[in-house]
Amino acid sequence: MGRFTGLIGVVLILGIAFLLSNNRKAINYRLVAVGLALQLGLAIFILKVPLGQAIFGKLGAGITKLLAFSDKG
């Protein structure tokens, strides 16, 4: 069950947004699907692809170094 917590959260948020919508006919389901697909693609790139891991590892190291300056100042 713990593995699906994020997926349950996304479905719950989308469901609440749908239920609270004033104009459900105006929802562009293709746009929602493309947004979710982009999010899934980025997650796979970051978590599973070595290049993605390297890029975001370097970004994380840079942010850590930037935050270290505030410790000294």
C-alpha cells in the first residue's frame, strides 16, 4: 500500500478538483493527460536514467554549496 500513496494522492487531488469544478465540460482532459505524462516522464528520467541522476545530483550539490554560504555569513 505504501508504494501507491503518491498515486492515490494524485487521483484524490484530481478528483477533488473535478468535484469542485463549476464547469466540468470546460475541462481539457487531453491537457490533464499530457501534464500527467510529462510528470511521469520527468520522474522516470530523474529516478531511473543515469544521466538524469547525474544532472539532478549536480544541481543538488550546487544548491547545498549555495546554502553552505549562508551558514558562514
